[in-house]
Amino acid sequence: MKKVNCPQCGKNTIYSLENDSRPFCSERCKLIDLGEWAEESHRIPTEEMPTEEDFHKNSNENFSENSHPWLH
């Protein structure tokens, strides 16, 4: 049987259909991990989406008179 380390506590545990908590060693570790995700202690890294304010700021910078001489 394949064994893995529990992602929560590190305990060596069996990874099979017989282990309802897989890949965790127990229901307790599974619930602790779920709670950490719910509290946002764990996050999937992403780039933040620009806000509408950022969009308008960047638009104004891109269309300034200095960057487009034909607007003079």
C-alpha cells in the first residue's frame, strides 16, 4: 500500500480508498486543514485584478499630452 505524509501533521499514513480522510491521517487533520482554508491562512497565489480606479489612472497616464505630441 502507498504511504504518504499527512499534509497537516506529517504523520505517515496509508493513501488508499480505505482511508476516508486521505491524504490526511485522520478526520481531525482534515478538519483543521479545512478551517485554515476557511480562515484564509492558506491561499492560492494569484495576481490581483486591477480596480476600476487603477484602470482609469493607467488610461490617463497613457494618454497624457507628453506621450502623444499630436494632441498639442
